[in-house]
Amino acid sequence: MIRKHRSRAAKAAFAISLGVAIVIGLFAAVFARPAHSAGTTVIIGTKNFPEEFILGQLYKQALEAKGFTVSYKENIGSTELIQTSLTSGKINFYPEYTGVIVQVVFHKPSSPKTAHATWELAKKLEAAKGYTVLNPTPFYDTDVVAVTNATAKKYGLKSIGDLKKVGSFKFGGFPECKTRNTCFVGYTKQYGITNATFTPLAGISAYAALDAGSVLAADVFSTDPPLGKGSKYTVLADPKHVTGFQNVAPIVKTSVVTSLGSKFTSTVNAVSAKLSQNAIVAMNKAVIVDKQSAATVAGAFLKANGLK
């Protein structure tokens, strides 16, 4: 009888010790996991042009190299469309231009007078909606107005305001340019241009339209390869800073930033810090002119800079 009770006691003690061991083991397993493996997926989206594809791949591949789980959705569309994807939860991360955040997303009539102040305002505005704006890139890519060198010489065009000297003309740009304060609306209002008719260029290169003479002036991007050394195009000065300051800064849902912690933030910021003007222009050329894939170009850049 005593032996039987001892046996039961031994079994009970074993069961208790086993249970404790299991609990301790479970706690150990949980705390041993890296913070970013807790089930949060970074869902990266991009807009609808090559520079955005490059940026998306840079952040995607750098995060994956650090062990984060990433879902990638390329070529979503314009600012308006990708913002809908963000606010609806279809994505929780995308690279945006700081002046666009201020003037297009939040409809401010103008941006602050410096790049840093523009980023700070963008951060404040997005934070109120539950999003975090991470560090900006050194490079900026702003809308600019371009004409052919021949057109600039013919009419003596040096700044956007000089377009008033031209007779009635067609101005080309992405369809969304027509209604933006950072584009056609801003150019015409700020410089008093009343002689321009907007021509949407969806599916056609602005440079091809300029070359063909189907538009006299066009809205293009300052980091476009055709505007490099020896260009046959003239960029008109924008002394009123209609287009604002357009450094890139990723917008991320704040709950994602909180969940994934400092390693996530430092990984993204490390990529942004390396993106100089020369670097992004070179990568744009590799994709747009040399026809390399954005994934290949981004991967090579990350490896060269010790980020992958």
C-alpha cells in the first residue's frame, strides 16, 4: 500500500515536472524567436513607373536578406490608386515622394521651403492617420518641364514662366498631371500660363511626344536618363518651386513598424541612406535604357553596398 502511494506520488511528480518543462520550453521558444518572425508580413506596393519598381525591389530584397517576410505588389498605379491600396490594407508599405505626400495626398496648396521641412510635415500628417514616414533618401526626383533644345532656342525659353511668350501650345504629361498642384494646375496658376492645352500621355513617352512635335512642352522626371549629359532637351527652371521637394521616404503602417521593431526600421533606413542622385540616375538608366530588370539592378546595388 505504501509502495502504491509512492508510485502515484512519483508519477504525479513526473507529470508536474514534465508540464513545467513543456511550459518553460514553450516560453524559451517564443522568446528565442526574432521579433520579425512573429507573423507580420511587410506588403510592399509600388507606383507605375520604373524608378518605383527599382525602389520597391531595393526595399524588398534588403528586408528579405534580413529575414523579414515580404509580399510584393508592383505597378499598382498613380498616387491616388496606391493610397487607396494603403488605406484599404492591401499593402502596408510603399515608397513615396515627400512633396507628393504634402501636396497630393493631403492637398496642401504648396510645400514648405526646404526638403527637411517638407519631410517633417509629411511625417506629421501621416502620423495622424496611423502611418510612419521613415527617413528620406539623399536623392530627389521632382516633376520638371522639358522642351527640346530647338524649341528652347526658338522661343528663348529658360523658365516655366517663359512659356507665356509662346502662342497656343500643347502640354503633355501623365493623365493625373492635369489636376495636380504639383503639375499642370500649379504651372498654369503660379506662372499665369493661359495659352496651354493639356494632352494626356498615358502609354506614350513624353520624350517621343516632344520629338514628334505632338506637344511643345512636357512634364517629366528630373532623374530621367534622357535628361543626362549631352541631352537634347532643356529643363525649364521652376523658381516658384511649384513641384516642391521630392525626396523619397517609405510610408509604413505604424502598427507594422511597432511590430517589427528597430531592426526593420534600420534595414529600410540603411537602404534609403545609400540612394544618392548619381546612384538612382544610374539605376534608372540600367532599367529604362539598357533594359535590365529592376530586380537585377536592385540586387546588384544592394550587394555592392553590403546591404544583401
